[in-house]
Amino acid sequence: PYYIDLNQNVYVQASLHNSDQNLTIFVDTCVASPDPRDFNTLTYDIIRNGCVRDSSYATYYSPYGHFARFKFNAFEFISRHTLVYLQCELVVCRLGDYSSRCYRGCTSRSKRETSS
């Protein structure tokens, strides 16, 4: 656990442990929840599909593609939940592949209609 006061910045660094220097990572989605086993019911999107949802979110430059760095302000859920858990999804891509997910940034996925 990482203990922090409300409204302080939380700094996150994700790293790819691979010797292939032609790979890079991209933070696609980060969701917070008061329940470490449920990231669907009561959640707060910090970033979703590469689109920033929290105004305190900021990325930090890394000269290495194997690292993704960002921060956001600590918060609590409706003053009842003092613990907040974070679940992030990252994408691994080929460095310089500008058609890959890592280089497209924010994407809003359209919902498909189900047929009978």
C-alpha cells in the first residue's frame, strides 16, 4: 500500500521489462475503485481508452519507451471509502509504428448494435 493524504499527487511509473529496445508502452486505461476485487460497480476513470477523464492527470516525459509516467491527485469515494485501489491497462507496441494503438492517443470506441 501507498499512503497519501487527500489532494496530494500520486506518481505512477509503469515499466516494461524486456530487452527489446524497439518496444514502447502506452497507458490506455486507469480506473480507481474502493474495492480491490470490483473495478466495475463503483469506479472512477482517471484515463479511459487513452482519453484523460480526471483534470489532475498529467503525463511525464520519459526518454525511454519502456517507461510510462503519470500523476493524479489523491481522492476518496464519497467520503465513505478511505482506501482507493488502482487498476491500469497498458499497451505494448513497436517503437515508430505510428498506426499502432500507442501512437493514436485518445480513441472513443463506438458501441455496436447487437442483432437478433
